[in-house]
Amino acid sequence: MPRHVLILEDSRTQAIIISKMFQKAGYDATCVTDADEAVAQLKSRPFDLLVLDVFIESHNTLDDLEAYRGLAGDVPIAIMIMVIASTR
């Protein structure tokens, strides 16, 4: 039985890349681009893992972490942070 991951990522390109990584690891991936879609998905079915981008447009997902935890129960939550490295 496949495991299910919910990926909250506002960049469609990044969502596809992340989704493919999880599919190779045996997950059935559901990608959403905003918090309302994520909440709707969490209310409609169980997930085995949540992967959340920290910044969705101008909103900080960490501000809603308690709400995600309430909807997801004890499911692990992974937070993605974009790091920009300088080559100077």
C-alpha cells in the first residue's frame, strides 16, 4: 500500500521536482499551491507525511503550523527552506 505525501509548494516547477523525488521513494504525492488547498486535502484524506514550503507567496507557513498539526495529527511534517548560496 503506497504512502501518501502532501506537498505544499507555490512553484509548480519545484512541486513537480519534489513530487518525483517522493514518487521514487514509494510515495503517492499530492501537490498543492496554497494553504486553502492544503487544508482541503488534509480534511479529505489521511497523509503519511506533510512537506511544507516555508514561504507561500508572501505568507509564512510556520504561522499556521499548529493548524496543520491539528489536521494531520502525529504525521511527520517536513519544512522546506530555500537557501541561496553566494560564490563570492
